[in-house]
Amino acid sequence: MVEFEHTIERPAAVGGIGLHTGVSCQLSLLPAPSGTGVLFRRVDLDGFQVEARAANIARVSYATSLMKKGVLISTTEHLLAALYAVGIDNVIVELDNLELPILDGSARPFLQLIESAGRKRQRRRRRYLQILQPVEVSEGEPGSEKFRGIGVYPANGAAGLAVDYTIDFRHPLIGCQRLDFELNAANFARLLSDARTFCFYNEVEQLRAMGLIRGGSLECAVVLTGEGLMNSDGLRHPDEFCRHKTLDLIGDLALVGRPLVGRVVASRAGHALHTALVLKLLRMRSAWREVTAAELSRNGFFA
């Protein structure tokens, strides 16, 4: 459990194309003062700033986008997941276009970018959101094939965030997959960081007709055919699909604005349910409290 807030030590930059827009984008990470949070800055729009918080959630169908006064920041989840996992509380993310680069389709390049920038402790004490009561959102009837749900629950004495994520796709390479772990920097790097986004080949034309995945390719996504996949290099993990869904979840949970102390259980969820949970949680003020690491320690939540 980290006692103080952190930012990055030095600037770092990377460039690439956006998954959905197909346009190039240069992204830079800059150190930020305590209390800043994650702040996106559109340098192509006179430095207009959009905070990475729940109030700015915009579109969440195939990626999580933020919007403030009509200014869009798209496909934020992979970078936000990496920042959350390694404990970067305050950082300015400069962009010269509306969509973050997809890079290889995972969070690993962003994790490497953050590692190159270093990590700097700040003087302000870090505040956590400790879950006190269950908060749940779902679609469909429980037990039915169409049921999808997600909930966050008290941590029962554990430190930090625990995640239990299940997916179920009718495809021979996927089927039912489950990942259950406690989130920390080491587990994020080992379990989640290199898991790539994926799609089904029979949906590609429909998605492009919707103006999506214009920058998609086999270099930045796993593409599934009816019985297998198109990527010649295969999968990075047999359960890469569940790992990537969990990666997306971590990025979406970052929009709470505070690291969570609790347990999240998800079944066949996605961006829409992830962000619905974030919004419902923040509305239910009786379901959580803000605490410091020292307060958690005094209450016996970690050794």
C-alpha cells in the first residue's frame, strides 16, 4: 500500500495511429503537481484540457472516450490501466489528435513508456476509495445466456484491488475463461500488460461501416476467424482474451479518480458496464469512504 502520491520523474513520448480513427497521434507524458490526477491536454486545440474522471465519460461502445465541452479524447483505457497499475497519480498526457495511439493493441508499450519516465514520490498523502457496501450493475436475467454483470464489494481485510473476471464466447479458441488475482504492478506486468485487443473477422466490415477500426491491423489486434485466428504469430497467452477484457476494466476503473480498496467481480461485462459501475459507485456515497494508507493500516487492512 502506497502512502504518498506519485508522478513521473521526466517527460516521455511515443507516437502511432489510432485504432478507430486511423489518424496519427504523438503522445507525451509530463510530470504534474500533487492533486492533478490524470489530465489529458490537446496541444492541437490550444492546450484544451480534459480530466480523466467519471464526469467526462462520453462514448464507451468499443473503447472508452472522454469529452468535455465537445472536445474528445478517445481510446483511453490502455494508458489509464498502466498508470493505475503502477501507481502514477498525477500526470499530464499531451496529445496532438483526438485518439491515443493503439501501438501493439496492449498496454505493454505504455507500461514501458512509464518505466522510461521513472516514478517520483510527492508530498501529498495518497487517498483511497475503500468499498463499504456492494454496488452492482447488470443486464439480462441472472442465469440466462444473456446475463452480463459487474459488482464491487468490500475487500474483507485485503489491501488494494482484487479482480475476478469471467468471459464466455462461442468460439473454439475462447469459450469460458476466468482470471482471479490481486492487482499490483508486478501482476499487471505479468498477467495483463501484453494482452491485445481482439475482434472477429466477420464483424470487421460492419465495424468499418460504423466508422470504427480504421487503423486496425494484425499488428495491433488479434483477429478471429470462424475456427481460428488470422495472426501468424498466434496468441501471447491461451486466455489472452480474458486478460485483455480485464485490462480494459482496470483502465475504466481508473476513472473513479482514486485507487480502490475492494473486490470487483465481472461476468461477460465490457466498457459500458464497467463505466456504468463507476458512475453508480460514485453516486452511492454511503457505499465507500476516502481513506489514507495510514488509516487503512490502523484498521488492520494490511500489514
